[in-house]
Amino acid sequence: MTVARVYYMYAKDGMADELEAGLCKLVDLVMDNLEGCRGVEVRRDKETAGRFMFVEHWDSIEAHKAGAAAFGKLNIGSIMGALDRPPEGYYFDNLAERRP
């Protein structure tokens, strides 16, 4: 089973659309450039305006940390400019998953 790295991100007032667009572009940047990443999801909170969840699925915590070291080389300026505060990041074990 993989490990999930979950980030909660909050947009500056009036910048939710910009953050959404940047996070959607980030999916391909992560998947195409960081080894050990097995999937990425972007979710927008339906109840809290401007809150997003960015979920990465990694082979292991070590794989994520190695990817994080290379992450600084990716162009993510549009995301950083739209964030209200630094992302909150957490590791979760994947216990069960099923999709049709």
C-alpha cells in the first residue's frame, strides 16, 4: 500500500480560482517529474471558501521526502502567490481503497 501526503491549502481573498488553476497544473508537474509518486488529487472544499486539499500518493514516506527535495526545482510561483498561508501537510496510511 502507498502512503498519502495530504496538504490543506487556503487561498488569499479573491484568489481561489488562481490557486485552483495552479494546483491543477501542479498535478502534471508532480506526476511527470517526481519519482515514486503514484497519483495526485486536487479537491476544493464545498463548505469553506478558498480551501483546497492536495493529495499525493507515494510509494513510501522516504519516496515523498526524496521527491520533496526535487520539488524546489518545479515552477510553482503562481501557487505561492495565491496562498494565504503555508500549506498544512500530513502523512496518512492508506488502509483500504476501492474505485469502480
